[in-house]
Amino acid sequence: MYTWISLNSSNDLTKLETELSTEYGPGRVAKKLAGGISSAVKGVLIERNYVDKDYRSTYYNFYAKKGQRYRADCVRLHFFDGTVTFDENALKLNCPEGARQLSDHYFGFVVLRPTGIATIGRSIVSPDVRSGASRYIITARHKVHLLGYKLFIEGFPSMDQHIDISVCAHAACWSILRHYSERYNMYREFLTHDITLMAHQFDPGGLIPSKGLEVSHAERVFQEAGTFPVHVTRDNTKSSDPSFYRQLSAYVESGFPLFAAMHKHGHAVAVVGYDWRTPVNTAIPGMRYAWDEIQALAFVDDNHLPYIPVLVAGGTPYSSEDIDAFIVALPEKVFYPADAVDRLAPTLFKLGAVVGLPPQDQTIIRYFITTGSALRHFVRQRESEFDPKLLATIMTLPYAQFVWIVEFATEAQWAVDQVAARAVIDATASLREPMPLWLIHSGAKALVFNRRTVSTDLQAGIRGLQLADMGHAGFTRMEQNLRPTQTK
Amino acid sequence: MDYEKKEGDVFEAIEGLTPVDPTALADFQRAMNDEVIPEIVKVVQERRMLAAESRHWQLKC
């Protein structure tokens, strides 16, 4: 039932062809893994007769009804580094630090479905061993049971589309919702077949899902899953719509994977991360945004292994700028849209003289959503950067659950992951509020807003706070939602 | 009533706050009321209309 394959080179993956029957597509799988997994993977454990809940959901509802016979079980391939060995007689995994540390040497798994075509099913692969993976990836911690060991792996779910009963859009919805169910305990788990049903008002039956999905169906899937999807479309009547991409990157920065549609390709992917450009000192005046500093977005595309970096422009077969609509599955209490933050952020420079913001034409703006508690946690971990009065203010303000953060950095600060100033905006504000802020501060001064009174009495609702020089050149940039890839 | 008032006044719980000269905020306030808020309302409405069109795009690759 268990077979260990030692890998001295990627060619050794061809042993999968002798170990597995053709219904699992071992030749194609070996080729795909050889091209996509780094040489840090030195051992593959084959687990046969694996009951995969996602495949079973499609087996019970589709494959079992067909004239062609399909197996009910899958095969799972587990990836380990060179310190792990397998004792075939005792069915034990050994590593130098002991079994409790096995997770430190584990790189995830790929399920193979017995469907002959598109056999790669539910997979969680560490970005650390994915050749060429993007630098920053949205991940969750996934628990894996194997041979009585409880292993953990950080990654983002992916799978090939089934082709016959699901298409790219189903696979993208499934990936995002499986991430949600692992990352946030308020969301339940949805299986592959659940997703195909959730897309429609009634069960269309048979092969209807494979005839494609409309963007509205994906929106419906996220609604049915209990999220509050926001659907943003690029304005193609303009020669460019930079605000669309700034919002896209803001949501990714906030830790929300995006369902992204590329109309001209008829294709959908999940956007799960990005690569920054190498910072350079351009000394060219002009305000920029975080989107302008992104070199590539990380896609989970059902035609490839996960985390492929897709260049903003000039990529093949597609570029990130081919995305012309996206859906972000938000929690309930985000009422102030990214479009509003995108307009508000540059206007905050009109408070620049009072707060002490850097010159607008030398600033890079980055905005994203987080929770009030995450903000407090971030500040608590870096107490020494903050005047105690500012720290007390951040701890005292009665935020709603979610806030938008706008960070202002000079080019020099951006290069070293620092910011000059930060604004905290109420994510539950309404569109027409002239002062939707909780706080804006630099290293020298802060403006504090009383959200209870500021809309009716401006003078009574705003206070200033003089801050002591804490002896640093900038505050640490708030990067909490994406995991830096540690290439192995 | 007093308790409610105290609960609501976050400024009382923070030390070192000082009043802000309203003229220093006038430019921001004017920009928000005259330009930014109308623009936000307009762009949000436009995005809704664009989304309505893209809902029917077929995805099947």
C-alpha cells in the first residue's frame, strides 16, 4: 500500500509509471512534477487506496453513474526532503530530529484521481519547493494524516479541472473556498461536487457544468458559501484603468485570494500572491502605488502546478493585465469599497502639512484591509517604534472589526520595507462620509478622529497628538497576510 | 446617561490630545465634499454597471 521513491534527480519521477496504473496518468504527472518541483524534494511516498473526499463527491454523483468503470479510490503522493527515510517493513517514517519534527521536512501532497485524464486532484504543495514560485503567497496551515502521523503543511489548495464535470472556474472557486475553510473557522468545507451545484439555482444534471460557467455563477458560488462577494470589472472603454489593478493588488495584499476572469482567454484563475520589482532609486517625481511596484502576480491555474508567477505585462500565454474582472469573497462588514479608498488615499495629502506626510510626488501609496486586532497585534510587536501616546491611541480607538490601512513611503523607505506614515480608515464607513478615518499619523504628529462625533461636529471630533522622535527613519511596513516563500 | 457619555468620548481615554485648528482641515474637507465624494459615488455606480455586463462572460478553458 505504501511505496517510497528516492529522488536523486527529477528523472527518478518516471518510476511513478511503473508503480501506478495508467488510470492515474502517471506519465503526465511525472512530467509535470519533474518540471515544477525543486530538487529539495528527495523522497516521494506513494499512498495507495486513499479515500479523497473531493474525488468521492464526484464519484458518487457522476463517475459511478457512467458505463465506463472508475475506481473509487485515489493515490496520494507525499513529498519529503533528504533527511527523511521510510522503513517499508515497520511502515515508519524516520527523520533525525524524531517523528514530532516530520512536518519540518514535509513539502505537501498531490492526490491522483483514477480518471485517466486530468488526474491531479486536491493538492497542497509548499511554495518553498515549487520551482519559480512567486515570492509572497497567501497560505493556510493544512493538516495531513499519514501513517498515524499528523503532519502540517502551509500552502494554497489546487487541482486540475475534471474537464467533464468541472471547468477552470469551478477549480478556482474550489481552491479559494478550501483555503477559506482551512484559514477561517467560520466557513465550512465545500467539496468539488458541491461547487458545481452551488453555481446554479437548480441541479442542471449530467455534464452541464462542463459546458462552462459564467462569471455570475462564480459570484453565486461565493454567495452560497456565506461570503459577501464583490465583483469588480475593468473599464475597457478607457485606454487603461490603473485603479482596477490597484484594487486587485490591495485585496491580494489583504490576504483575500481572488477569482480572476480573463475574458479574451475565456479562462479563470485564482490570484494568490505577487512578486515585487527589485526596488530602484529612480528619483523620478510622481506619486506611485503598490501596484506599480509589482512585477508579477501568483496564479493558481488548473492547467499548471500552483503559484505560477505571471508578469504584469508581456507574459505568455497570458499576462496579469489580461485580467479584466475579479471577484473577492469578503466578510460581511466591509462596506467602504476599494474604489473609495483609491480616491481617498491621494486626498489625504491635503492633511500632509498637519500630519507631516512626505511630498506627494515622492510617495508610494499602499492600501489594504486588515482587522483592528491585527493592527494592534502588529503595533504591540513593534512597541519601540511608537511613541507611547500613539501606541495608547491605537490600542484605545474602538475600531469596527475591519479597517483599511493606507501606508505612505518614500522610495528610499520602500526599498527597506518601511513607511513614513499610516492612515487607518473605517471599513464600515459609508461612501458619503467626509471624514471616514480613525487615525492618521507620521513619526511627528497624529490626527485622531472620534467616529461618534466627527460627522456632526468636525471641531469636536478631531484632535491632534504631538509625537516624540523615536529615533528611526520609518515605521516597519505592515506585511502580515502573505507568506514569504523560502526557496529550497 | 453619564456612563453613556463617558463611554462615547474616546478622547477622554487618550492623553496628550490637543484641539486642531479647523482652518488646517478646511482644504481637505472642501476637496472631500466638492470633488472626492461625488467622484466616489460616480465611480462606484460605474463599476456596478461594468460588473453587470461582465457577469455573462463565459469561462470554460
